[in-house]
Amino acid sequence: MKVTPEELQLLARFVHDKSGIVLDSTKAYLVESRLLPLAREKNLTSFGDLYQQAVRNPALANGIIDAISTNETSFFRDQKPFELLKFKIVPDVLDALSRAGAGGRSMSIWSAACSTGQEVYTIAVTLHELLGSAIAQYRIKITGTDIADTAIVQASRGVYSQFEIGRGFPPGLLKKYFLPDGSGWRVRDELRAMTFFKKINLMEPFANLGKFDIIFCRNVAIYFSLANRKSLFERLAAQLNPHGALIIGSTESLFGVTDRFVRREYHNSVFYSLK
């Protein structure tokens, strides 16, 4: 079943309105590969029928967004952001919090577009490796959000296949932070206790999440229009504490997007702080 140009236009507008993701005329292959299983599951004979039903069926609309969302992730993905977190950002944030007084032992981190949770648990492992037994002295909350229902369900469960574990998780740390679970692995309770997962559409208001000391928003804004990127990062700026840090994807830049942040460098890695 092939998607026609007219169907692609309808679905592209639908996906953009629901999620901010831009699908141009070159993305027919992506629409076909991601949405064909959904259409077959519903016994539909065209992508136009899929669109028409999704307009009337919120569950099907969510299914389309789930399928289109990339959800490509792995533990310690790109590595450098977590070295930056360990050796620069967390020490600086903890120092700023300590100087602030009473709240100096509370730290809040947000992983926006966290997919199936690997980034969240990588952050948790990084903090444990940095702070060791002293981590018990801190109140640390890591919030993971994503637009896809299925991703949030898996992230909340914290259970991963051997294949998923093999994509980036250091073998020497596996039994320290995971327990065997059938043919896969389950995150230990001390990591899960630090985390909270919630479905969030980044194109909608998220001020009720509260303020954060560190925000990860990697490799999601690249799928948005410039106007939506500007809106997203300016709203992220409003959620970041004055001493906080924003980490975006290694191929991303805020140049020409927003002037709310200052670009910082540390050992060939880049992060952003508020002006």
C-alpha cells in the first residue's frame, strides 16, 4: 500500500498539529513504513482511511504519533553529554545549590523526549558513579517525558532486552545497576526511585512540571519547524533555574533560534546556560 501525495499532505498536517513534527514530501517512505502496520491492524485499505478514522478516534491518533515518533535511543548515547554532566555540570550545579542555602541538597533534572527511558537511567547511573554513597545525602528527581504512550510505559517499567542493554551500557556496571528479568534486565530500585515518567507533548504547555537545574533536550527539535523550535527553547528557558544548564544534541545549535541562552564549552563539549 502506497501513500499518495494527497494522503501524505493530510497526514503531515495531522502529525504536525498533534506533535510539531514536520513531515515533508520526501518522507513518504517513513509514513509508509511506520503507519502501514497500524493500517493493517485496523483492516484499512488506504492511508486516507487511516487519516479519516484518526480524526474521529483519539486512541488511533495517539497510535499514529507513537509510530511516527523516532524513539531511537540507547544507553550512554553519544557519551560526551554524560561526561559533561559528570565532570562539569553536576559539580557546578551542586556548588550553586550549596551556596543558595537550605535547598542545597535538592536537584531536579528533566529529560525531554526521553523515548523508552535509556537517557533517564543513564543520568541516574552517572550521578551514582559521581557521588557514590554520598548520593543518599541528596534529594534528586529525574523526570522523563515523551509524547509516545508506548515509550513512557516501557520507561516506567525499566525492563530492557539484552539487545537494548548491549547498545551502550558498560558491561562492568550491568549487575551493579540491573537485575536479571527473564531474558532481559530490570533497573534496580535505587535508580527507579530517582525517576518519574510522564507523557508530555512539547508543543503544549509544560510549566506545571516545575523548575529544573538541568534539562536534556537532545535530537527532538530537529524535527520541528524553526518557529516551533524557537517556541520550545524559549519555554525551556522559562523552566530552567538561573544556575542551570541545557544540553541539546551534538549536531544542534541555538544560533538563530533564540537569544535566551549563552553557549558554553568544556573539553570540546557544548552546553547552554541562561543569559
